Amino acid sequence: MGDAYASGSWHVRSGHDDEFIKRWLAVIEWGRTAHPDGFERARLLREDGSPSHFVSLLEWDSSEARHAWREDAALPERMRELAELCDDTHTGAYSEAVRVGSSESLG
């Protein structure tokens, strides 16, 4: 499982959900093709109570692999293509603070 993460919160403008998903998939395909080393997985979640709100979660096996994606000169334009469909966005890079599995105790 990943050691480095990136996440985004995307409030997509009404009527643009399908286009947003299409563009998000294109960004993921670009990234894993351009920077395959260390990429593990990406998820796009849709909020049940607010279907135009999405949360993305990407995982890499190292902060160096994540850094390669985030520092690529082509990424800002690709992110702009996503953001132009949104009323509000927030993205960031993260490291794991705590992990709890179904069979692990909490203390």
C-alpha cells in the first residue's frame, strides 16, 4: 500500500459531472503513462448526498514517485482543465498519519 498520497476535493458545476469524470480519467492515464514508476492506484469518489462533489485519492509507493508527477511541467494545464469545470477545488499532498484495518486493534 502507498506511502505517499495526493487528494483533491472537486465541486463540479451542475451538468458537467460526466465531462469531469472523463477528464479526470485522462489525467490519471497521462500520469501513469508519463510516470509509471511508483504509481499504485487512483480513486475518484462521489459524495452520496451531493453528487456533484468528488474526492480524488492517488497513491504512490514513495514521495519521490509522487514528486515526479507533481513537478511535471504538463500537470498544471491538465489540472486547469479539471478546475474549469468546478466551482471550488482543493488539492494537496499527504503522508499517512494512521492506518487501521478490520483486524487491527485501536490501542
